[in-house]
Amino acid sequence: MPEGPSILLLKNKLQRYKGKMVTEASGYGEMDKSAIQNVKLEEIETFGKNLIFTFKNFFVTVHLGLFGSMLVNKRKKVNASFALHFSDAEINFYVANTHFYRGRPRDFFNYKTDILKEEYDGEFVLSTLQEKFADKMIGDALMEQELFTGVGNIIRIESLYRAKIHPDSLVKDIPEKKLVYLIEAVVNYAYEFLDQLKTDSVKEQALIYGKKTCPKDKKELAIGEMGRIKRKTYVCPKCQKMYQ
DNA sequence: TAAGTTGTTCGGGG
DNA sequence: CCCCCGAACAACTT
């Protein structure tokens, strides 16, 4: 279910639990939950596709993968993999991967790469992209969470279309101006995605993701796996330039 | 009904 | 030691 914007939306929904006491944690996940007992939930944050629950000396990340979901004060038939309990409420996660960290999130995660954070730094992303990912195809590089934290398949497809770049173009062959435009398009579209989630219209409003033809000239899209990554890719071969 | 999917981790081989 | 790739995992929709 989730790319970065979906996780940010979940975070926003949970803000009312900030400052509340967590009475206990449960779930079949293997993470040690013994420290999460009668502790105050100090912050709820995100980093890319991770939801972060911050306590005084530790924090827990929750990642929903492809099939995960969250319910507040409701339960599914299947067991939760992780749950936080309050005196009068509960947050349940299904098919979620969790990690326990001692310390603070900022000491572990580089907020400069998170497409939905204030601290996002497009210049840092650009220079890292050119230095460390020059020989990769841009369609693959966009999925690297250490560089484009929070980008998933939909944001990848849609931002490449907006920037008119073919995903199989090597980073080193793409003019810097185009990369700058792409990096801006990623963030702009991520915020559009966030808005569209509120009306459940992400797929409807996508320009080429899940579509058969290009909205510009109604020509057929190329659809299939491209690059190294095993994800379905949508491209308009006419609009999106292959740099080489 | 079987296939497809907004994702990551792990381990083996090169 | 690093990179690459395939397998594994899981639940829900069409």
C-alpha cells in the first residue's frame, strides 16, 4: 500500500496520540517489545516509508512493505504483527516490519534525502546522484531509498514522465538541468500524491501509471519491466527522451 | 480463480 | 569485500 505520502498521511492521522501513555505493545513480530510498557509516546514521525514512534530513550520504526496496513481502534481477523495499546485506544499494524532503536531518529537517518521533509535538500540529492549513481539507470536510481527516501513505483513512474526522461537513461548521460527538474518533479508530485490520497484518487489522477496511452497524444505506452528493478514500468517512448 | 501489486531483506554466487 | 540477483514473505483486489 504505501509510498512516502501514504505514511505521512498515517502519521497525521495519529497525532492525537502524541503525548499519551502507551500501556503495552503486542503483536507476533519478533522485535523485543519489553521496553514499551507504561511509557509516554513523545513523537510520531516518518522517515520515507517508515512510521516512527519515539519514546524517551528509544524509538520504533514500522514499515508496511507492500501488503501492510494500519487500523486504529479496529481489528482484522488476522493477528496484528505489531500493536500499540493505550488506556482507551489501540493502533494495530498488519504485515508490518518493525525495528527497535536506542537513541534518536536523527542520529540514524539522513533527513536531507526524505522527499517529504522540511530538511529535504535537492542539491545534496543531485550531487550524490551524480557522484554515486552515475552508472545506474535513472529508473533504478529513483528507487534507492538511501537517495530518494520515500519514493515508490508510482512516484518513480510519474515523475520520470513529468520530467520527460526515459527510465533506462544512465544518470551520467542526463544533462544536469534535467536532473534538477526531475528532483523537483519528484517532490512536487509527492505532495500532489498526498492530496490525492485524501480523495482516494491517486490512480485516477495519475498521468501514465496504470494507463495504456499517453495523455498528450493518445499513443500507446510501453509497459513492462525495465532497468534492473523488477517493477512494472510505464513509459511514453515519444515524450520521454532516452539519453545516451 | 489465479495473477498482480504503492516493498524490503537475506543469502549465495561471481 | 562488494555487487547483483533471485527467493522469500504477506494480504487483498480484480
